[in-house]
Amino acid sequence: MSAYWIAHVHVTDEEAYGRYAKLAGAPIAAHGGEFLARGGAHETLEGTDRARHVVARFPSLQAAHECYHSEAYQEALSHAKGASERDLIIVEGV
């Protein structure tokens, strides 16, 4: 069963966050992840508005979890910490 990363992001340091974005793609792809939405137009109907929204599909909940905790993704994530305010969840598909 597929699983999804859903992220809502407010970038506070474009340069550092750009390094994160450049490095994050490889570990996501290595775990079978593919981007379904990455930025783009959006409309906030409820809750806190963030300027950037990302949805990535993984082949399983386990793959999504392993990707996040992988050494390569954590290296990428080190560039986003302090450069953004993020909410990221993993949700299992139906």
C-alpha cells in the first residue's frame, strides 16, 4: 500500500533550503519516492498558510519511514533545519 509524505513549508533561508532541495531528491528516489506536488499554486482553506507544499508518494509506509531516517536524507535535512519552518507527516494510502 502506498504512503505519502505531505509537507507544508515556510522557507526562511532560500540559499540553505536550496541545498536541501538539491540533496533530498536522490534519497527520496532511492526509496521509491516520486513527487506528486512540489510547490505550485495552492489555496489554504483551513489552518496555517505556508508558501510551499510538497507531496511525495512512496511504495509503502516502511519505505517512506526508512527514507526519512536514512543517512542521505538526514544529511539533506540538515540544510533545511534553521532555514525553514516545516510540518511533515507520513500517511498511509487507501
